[in-house]
Amino acid sequence: MELDKNPISAWLQEDDTDRLETLWHAADRVRRENVGDAVHLRGLIEFSNHCQRNCFYCGLRSANKKIRRYRMDLDEIVHCACQAKDLGYGTVVLQSGEDPGCSDHWVASLVRTIKEQTGLAVTLSLGERGRDAFLLWRDAGADRYLMRFETSNAGLYARLHPGAPGLEERFRQLLWLRELGYEVGSGVLVGLPGSTHMDLANDILMFAELDLDMIGIGPWIKHESTPLGRGELQDNTDHKRVAASETMTYKMMALARLACPRSNIPSTTALATINAENGCEHGLRRGANVLMPNMTPAVHRADYEIYPAKACFLESSEQRFRIENIGRYVGTGRGDSPNRDARIATGETL
Ligand code: SAH
């Protein structure tokens, strides 16, 4: 399939269900041929919900005084990582708000301890921290980093992230991660107020340009304690606005798979939140090959409220059955990005 801008935006506007079936099939075939039938499980530990940012969509924003803030200590986090290992996962994902209370050195010792005690692949998702921190954490053993660019529309990005460095800085940080040898993940929100089909088409092209190892795509979910949730964004493009819908999310996942055949693509929690019954399976059949079961201790889970009524994949035999039920199997090992392996083989990285 040609991947210049027009066909992508045409697919994004397609609503004929038969035609969309061909897109789902193409994405599923490309997924199978490039990353196989394994579904890799990543244990997600949301270790702090403190955040210095004020992103217009996110419930963790510092101006939201309605959430109870928490920060897990090192032992508690390492304990969760050990549980992930016991469950047979190959990776833990350590995620937080942008929390200056977690110093660079503290994070480095956390990574080092988890590597020593579990040997698992460690993915970090802590927001923008700068090159020195990324280097320190890489030296401590961190393998991967997730940082979505959220939208490729620089004007919209600036409006949604008041007081933050702009989109260019986000891309600069992603480049540093790549230079330092991390597997690099990014992604976007689907249906942000003010975004258009052309913006989403550009997002897909940007995934390919960044040659991402991991791509996280989820629908924007309204959170009442945020400016977007209160409808506060001045939006003069409303007539062209993209729906934050389930189908639009699948279209973006399928197109991401076609644009980046060897990337690891999760069927996201946000998708499972808007369709608890089978959003997860649909995602896996329309391009995705990764799930992120939630390992955050129950006492903190509800407080990591990026958006309301967040679904959680919890470890259970039922979840594993859901994977097998669609003809797939749970992956073993670290589930590294075949994309990065190929870059290393051709000497394009490090
Ligand atoms: N602080 C880290 C991790 C942020 S939370 C960082 O900045 O990278 C992880 C992701 O949750 C964000 O990248 C964003 O895409 C998503 N998110 C935030 N608010 C959301 C909302 N209201 N609906 C859906 N997804 C949201």
C-alpha cells in the first residue's frame, strides 16, 4: 500500500465497513509476517503520579488538586518487578508523571537494582528529563524508553502543553534516546480536540520517519478535571475535528503497522477502557502485538488517574485465554524490537 499522505488520510476518512475489513486484514498480515503471532506482556508499574506539567488532557496535571498524590519507594517498586518476573514477563515498564521528586540518581539506582534482581528488560516512561539523565539510566541498564509526541501538529502541541518546551524539543529528546542506544517508543492520542485527519496522517508519517521501535496509540478520553474535559480549548477547527473513537484508533493502529512493519505496537489500556468487552482483541487483530498488564499495587492504582475509569489488564488465566482464543500465544523472553535488531545488523545504530 502506498504510504504518501493522501491514501492515509483517505483511510482515516473511510467508513465503509467492507473496505475497512481490507485495512484490518492488511495490518494483521503485515503484523504476522514481521513480528509473528507472539503477544508480548509488559508489566506496567505506575510508580508516581506527581507531575510538574500541566498537559490539557491529563488527569495527573499539577493543577489538578483533586487527586491524591503518591510516590512508591524503591523496595515497593522492586517488589512489583519481582512479581512481574515470577509471572514470566520479560519486561517491566516504569511509568510516572514528570516527577522532579524522583532524582536522576534515584532512578538510576532503581534501574540497577531491578536489573540485578530480575534481569528483566527495563522500559522507562518518565517524560522529558534530558540527555544526562538518559545517559545515566542507560548506563544503569535501562533498555527502552517510551515518550509519546502526542500530536505532530506543533501549534496544537503548544496549546495543549502550556509552559512546556515545544514539539521540537520532544523530537530532540527522542533523538537523544536513539543515539544512546535505547529502543525508542512514541505515539499519539487519537481525537484530540483541534486535531484533523491531516494531522493524524502526518503522525503516521512521523512514526516512519522516527523509525520507532514501539508505537503507542490510544483514544483521547475526556477527564472532567482537565481543560480539555471542560471544553476550554479555543478550537476554530472544530468542523474538521477527528472523533476520539474506537474505529479511528484501530485505523491509526493498522496504518502504523503498515508504515512500521517491525515495530512493537501495544493494544492500549485506553482502547480497552472504551471497549472493555473486546477492544483488546480487536487491537491485537488490527496491528498490535503487545499488551501491558497493570502491576501497580491496588492501593495506588485508582490514583494514577490519567483519565477516568481506566481499564486494567490484570494478570489472570482469563487474559491468557483471551490471547489464545484469537489464535495467538503469550511471548516468552524480552520481546525486543525486531526493528532495532535490524538496525544493529546493518550498522545503523550505536
Ligand atoms: N509522564 C510520562 C508518562 C505520561 S502518561 C510522559 O510524559 O511520557 C502516558 C500517556 O497517557 C501520555 O503520553 C498520554 O498520551 C496518555 N494520556 C494522558 N491523558 C490521557 C487522556 N485523557 N486520555 C487518553 N490518554 C491519555
